[in-house]
Amino acid sequence: MKKKYIDANIFIQGILRNDNNSKNVILKIANKEFIGVTSVLSWDEITFIVKKFLGKGLAEIEGKKFFSLPNFIFVDAKKDIIIKAQKLFEEYNLMPRDAIHAATAIYLNIDEMISEDIDFDKIKELKRINPVNV
């Protein structure tokens, strides 16, 4: 089954904006249309942003839900990935966390990333897919 990397903004937009396109991505993964892959560091982004905008209580709930999502692979942020992230950070002028997400996908030989973030469009090793097109 095809694996696609899921950027943290997919989870965040589904929660903050109640975005149906983002929710549809998660639903397709749950229904085994493809396997979702993301860094464990997505948890940090999700809980940080949800806490900031919607409060600690909801951040706790969403943080607990994250690791129980079906048909997901959660990847540890190991040194080899961070070293690749450093190279991507330098080459493409990415934000550090974006570099980690891209490096994680590339490290796992995943060539498609679902994200709203157009900064990923400049990375030649990845094809960014907007959640509207999933």
C-alpha cells in the first residue's frame, strides 16, 4: 500500500478550522486508501498550536488522539533524519520543523507529502499534494 507523508498542518487545520479537506485526508488513511506517515514531532506542533488558540483542555484531548489514529506510522526523530534536515534547511531555506518533516519523508523514500505549506514545493525530492486534491 502506498505511503504518503502527512505534514502537521493537516492535523492542525482539521482541528482549528474544522477543515473538511484535512479531515478527509485522515479519513482516507483510516479507511486504508493509503498509509499515513508522520514524525512524532507532529504531536508537539499540534498540541502547541491547539493550546495557544483553543486552550489546554482541547490540546490534551487532541494530543491523546494523535497516537491512536489508525493506519499511521509514527517516525522517531533520529539523528540521521536531523542531519538530513540540516542539509535541507541550508539548501532550501526551510523553517527547521519543515526541514524535519521533509527529511523524514525523504529518509523513508516517501516521495509525496500532503500539506498546505507551499514551502515544500521547492524540494526536488518531494511532490507536495494539497489536501484539496487528495
